[in-house]
Amino acid sequence: MKARPQPKQSPQEPRLFLRIRHPTMDPREITRALAIEPIQTIAAGAVTESGVHRLHSESYWIAQLPIASMSELVEGYRAGGLSAAPALPSNKEELFALVGATEWDARILLRIKELRLDANQKFLQQLIIEGGSIALLVDRGEQRFPFVIKRALPKLAQLGIELEID
């Protein structure tokens, strides 16, 4: 008996996620504050308005962030998102060398800028003070070469965002 051919799977692309956990905050409040639509939320608490007991000890909120394409990285560079250097390089390696960043640095820094996380720094700090946590999750997909970031780490630390890499 012949085995059925398996459907060809496309290689898993890299993905970025922003995950927030909090002991009591309603996930809808996180969505309103950050203006980012989550892919999943779970609310913590004892009893809902409809009388249902919740089993979760903390609220959970996670959103998938788009991965920047090369054209987005170049546009971010031109718009001053990565550096104020005057001349635009012809390829991505020259671009990243010029601005002192890696490709992942550029992707992460552009998402921080686009999502206006700097503008929400007080909200993020309050989450942490109240016992919550914020993490940027990097799923490298099938890219198994070394993951290097230099410029994004200080920005993530300033915002109180942990980095988790798979």
C-alpha cells in the first residue's frame, strides 16, 4: 500500500508577538491603551458579570506584529526611524552597517516606532509596577542562523519589555 503524498508545507516565516500579563487588568483596557488588536486575550478574576467563575490567575493579552519587509526597512530609514544619515545605501547589508544595526534591530525598532510604544511608556511602566510583565516574542521560524541585535536591546529595556527568542 502506497502512502499518500503529504502536502508541501511552506517554510515557517519569522514572526513577532507582543505579550502582556497582568494580575487583574481587563485585556480590553490594554487594547484601548495600545490601540493594537490582539490575537488572543484571557481575563483574570473571580466572577464575570454573567456569574461565571474565571480560572485564570492573571490576564493575558497577545498580539502578532507584522514583520518588516526590506522596502519597509528602507522607508523607515528614510523617515528617520533608524538613523539620520544622509545617503541611502543600495542594499540591506550596507543599510544595516551604516546605521549600526542588524536586520532584527531594524525590524524591532521600526515596530516600536510604528506602534508608538514610546508614547505609551507610562502605561507600560504602570503595568510592570502593578505586577505585570511585557515581552516581545521572536519566533525565528526556520531561520536558524545566529540572532543578533545591538540597538534594540537598550530601547526594549527602557520600555521595560523583555525579549524572548525561539
